[in-house]
Amino acid sequence: MQQLTNRSKVVSDKKMTFLEKIYLPAIVKGMAITLKHFFRKKSTISYPEQTRPFSEIYRGQHVLKRDDLGRERCTACGLCAVACPAEAITMISAERKPGEENLYREEKYASTYEINMLRCIFCGDCEEACPKEAIFLTDRIVASEYKRDPFVYGKDILVEPLDPNKRIDVSKRQTESVLKFKQNKRFAHNK
Amino acid sequence: MVFLFYFLSAIMVISALLVVFSKSPINNVIYLIICFIAMAGHYILLNAQFLAVVHIIVYTGAIMVLFLFVIMLLNLNKAIIPQKSAAARILAVVTGGLFFLVLIAATRQTFVITPRYAFTSEIGLVANVGKTLFHEFLLPFEISSVLFISAMVGAVMFGKRDHSVGDD
Amino acid sequence: MDWTLYIYKTIFLFIILLVTLVVAMYSTYGERKVAAFMQDRRGPNRAGPFGLLQPLADGVKMFMKEEIIPLSANRVLFILGPSIAMTTALLTGVVIPWGGNLTIGGREFSMQIADLNIGILYVFAMVSIGVYGIMIGGWASNNKYALYGSIRAASQMISYELAMGMAIVALVITTGSLSLHEIVQQQHGMHWNVFYQPLGFLLFLTCAFAETNRAPFDLPECETELVGGYHTEYSSMKLGFYLFAEYINMFISSAVIATVYFGGYNMPFIDQLGLSPNALTLLGTAFFFMKIFFFIFLFMWVRWTLPRFRYDQLMNLGWKGLIPLAMFNIVATGVYYYFFELT
């Protein structure tokens, strides 16, 4: 059989030689290995004080972005819900009334938008599917709860705050290649 | 010292009686262990430290462990302990009593209480015991060790798988 | 009546008791640290600086836990089990010579509670009584895993006690004494017994691992097969007693190994230092404890390196490996002393 790595060893139950029978050389060898590890750099960190850096494209809790004027970008097209392999996203669309132009960017908006965080597998397909750059996954971690119900996140949690200083930064996810991809002619309406 | 003697004796007698009278076999063994430890205490009172410690190692630490071992593995349901009839019990008491009488009669006649050596406080120390064993009582000592060897060989023979019956 | 001696012995007894308990306490901490370090982890470091208060936290936790005695257990024996384990573990420290002589107010006091002339046999006696703690506790739990654990413990300890005793017999041929005090004094000036009895030392060490139920011989409590082994049904401080007794046993066996094979409180080049006798004694004691700590570390080192033996391998090693080797060792030592030393 073709071996993928050269680390595998063929196991046999042949009779042990005298040196193997008295165990001692093997014991000493093993103990040398553990002693080597004793003085090695620790591979764990003291968690609450130190944290490991997140990857730039870490996929955590979602955010629904607003545009520069503070209007919700989401237009309730439902592409994210279609793309979602876990069927975690539901929404109800509504029509923008006159006088709400400063709240919603397009004439159609999502009156409710819910993501079930227990179903979500954080694949990022919603983000990929979104034509309006409205939904992004961020490096925030979904908080733990005692019950199931709070895990269904509504707009109150998902939409980013209005205050410009408290906006969620997703520029990390808009890397060059992503932006280039989105500048494709086919997504020209996306600007 | 006298107080200790009576104290240990009381423990010994009481635990020995409990060995006979208590119902549960596990308790019997534990009382016997207590009895043995008290006996080791008596040896120490006689300054026979070696004997005391060997007594604890061999009897308390090895033989009684095996007793306990076997009793633990027995299924101790009340149903399987055979109920003897009244006649059998009376017979047992009479036989036991007779044997006891014979023992008393025999010991009254045969024991001459003049010790071979005068008692000194050094007599039980390991050096003296060793010298006596390996000089004066060398032959009985070695013969008893041969006895143990034969017992061991016998145990090995019993434990050996019988290959002539069939390979498994 | 020599009251000063009595008072000294009483105080010294309490000191030894305290030291034993503290060392055992910090062995639990050391065990976790050593385990962590060997697995590239950090180990306990939350309670106090470097996690040094961890043993106290563990102790408090143990005391606060609910005390459970199973309904079908034998109550008296269930409590007797851990008591015996703890008592016998603590009793052994009495015969170990912790140091030379101290001179206080013109009088010499020995740093040993009882210099029995059968000291080493006394250690064996206590160890052999210690089996009862495990056996009785395991049986009284009325649980099959506990019973299996205690049966394994008993058979293992009896088997390895034989080889251990034989290793010591060979040693006694060289020392000519069973008193631990004398054995230590004979090893003065780097005449450590380990150089004269290397095979005996290895046998003794292996058996010490088995006697203390430590890995790779920790079959009586192997989690993967027997849940917790003999202490499956135990909770709260009674469980604590069992675990603690194991660490005390480890400390005592380390002390016995250091005493018997590694010169006890003897230090190399101690005569050249030119210190006062009291300082020398204390220095020797400190060195003795360093040896003990090394052996405790060795116990842990082995535990976190070697996998557990299978039961038949254990019995094979004991009866077909160690006992014949120990017999050979006795004969070889005897022959050597008959022809070369005692003429």
C-alpha cells in the first residue's frame, strides 16, 4: 500500500530481544523524552490575562452594517437566507414609508431579521451572498446563555449601533482580493 | 508495663471470643487480625522485637490478607450457609468439649516449666534469634525450609496447565 | 524518668508528623505541576503565587464536599478503611533517621524517634498492614469495581512484597544490621549501598512503585477499567484520606530508599567542611530531604512517562522477573561475602 507519510511503523509481535525484555533501556528512553518536554516552552497560555490573536478573517457573531449616513444597508432580498446551509436566517420584509429615508437605504427593508445562533455554522456564506454588503461576520464571540431562546438574535443585537464611534469595524474582512472580487462588473450595483 | 500486659490481654481475649461468636466472616477475620496485632504487642513486651515484627509481616500482613481475599470472593448469602440440625450441634459441642479436656489433661502432664535459657531482655533481639536458629537449630530450620519449597513446588504443579488434556 | 527526652521525643514526633503532612500536601501540588510541565502545560497557577496555595484550596474543597456512605455499604468498615490507610502511612515515619545527633544544652538528641534494631522490618510490617485499608474499604463499598480494585491491590502488594523483602535480604547481608540508624552510619563517606547493590536497588525501586500503587503499577485504581478502583464509592475527606495516604506512602518510600540505598543524611565531602556538629546535622538533614524530593520527583516522572501494566504482565514481572532476580542477587551477594569479605 502506498504510504502517505514515512512516519508510520509496521507493528509486529515478534519475540522481544533481551534488551527489550528487561524494559530498562526503553524506560530510560521514554523518561528522557518526558524530561525534555519538562524544560520545553509551554504551549498553553494563561487565558484571561493573555488571549490568542484572532485570525483576520475569523468568523464570529454577525453584524448588520449601516452605511455612512447611518442607514441600514439590508434590503431584505433574502439571498443570505437562501445561501445559508443551516437555514439559520429568517426575515420579514417591509416597505419604507415616506420620512424613513434616513433609516433605510433602499425602499425595501427587513422589519425583522433573525439568526438562530444555535443553528448557525459560521460558514460565511451569507456574507458572500449579500449583494448590499450588509451582513458581515466579525471576530466577536457569541455569548453563552442558560436557555435556548436568547440564541435567536434579532435586529436589536445584529444591527450595529447608530453612533459612528461605536460602529463595528469590518475593514479586515474587506481585503484586497475581496474588494476586487466585489468590483466585478456583475456586482456593479454593489457600490 | 503490667497495665499494658492486661490491656493487650483483654483485647486479645475479647477479640478472640468475637472471632468465634460474630456471625459475619469478614468481621471474624478482622477480629482475628486485631487479636494478632495484640499478640505482637505481647511479643514487644517481652522485648522480642524480631518475633513481633515477623509475626505482623507473616501472619497479619500475608496470611490474613489471603483469608480476607478468599472470604471477599465468596458469595456470602445466608441461604448457602447450611443449617445444621440440633442433634448435629449437640454432637459438635460434646466432641469439641472432649477435645478440649484432652488438651488440658495433656498439657497439665507434659509441660515442664523450666525454660532452657534464663530470660534476659536481650533474648528476643534479632542477632540472638539468628544465632540460635543458625547454630543450635540449624537442621530443623533447614528442614522446615525444605517443607516450604515442596509446598511451593506443589502449588506450581497445581497451577500448571495440563497440556495432555488438550491444547486451548 | 528522663523527662527532657520524653519532651524532646514528643515535640520531634509532632514535627515529623507535620513535615510528613506538609510534604504530602505539596506532593499533590508537585504532581500536578510535574504532570503539566511534562505535557507542555503550566499546571495550577491561580491560588496564590505560582498556585502555591492550591493544596489548601484542594483541602478545603475536600472538607466541604458532601459525605456519602452508600446505603448497602458496611458502615463501620467503610470508615475503618481510610483510617487504616492513613494511620499506617503515618506510622512508618517513626523509624526513619531524619538526621544525625543534635546537641541541645550539652545533651545529645537523636533525630530519629525510635532506633529499632529491626527498623527496616518495621517498615515492611506497616506496609503490609496498609493493604487492609485498601482491602477493607474496597469490600465495604459493596461495589464490584471497588472490590476488583481491592483484590488487585492485595494480590499486587503481596506479590511485590516478596521481591522487595528479598532485595532487602541481600542488602542486609552487606550491612549486617537491620537498624536503619546503623545502615545509614555505615554509608558514611560515599559508601552508599547503591554502589554495592545496584541490582537490589533497582528491584527495591520497582517494588516500591508497586507497593505505593503508583504508575506503572496503579492497577488498583486505574480509571479506564475500574472507574476509581477501591475508592470508587468514597467521597469527601474519606476519599481525601486515601489519596493523601498514597502521597504519604510515596514520601515515606522515598525516604526509605534514600536511607537504605543512598546514604540517608550522609553528604559527600561533609567532613572537609569544618562546621560545628549541629550545623553539620542540619545540613545532613537538608541533604537527606533533597534526596527524598528527588525520589518523589522520580515517582512522578515515571508516572507521567510509563503506561500502565496489564494485570498478567504485572504478575509475570513480579513472579517470573523480579523474584528470580532477587534470589540471584541474594545468592551472588552471599557467595561474594563468603569467599571475599568474611574470611
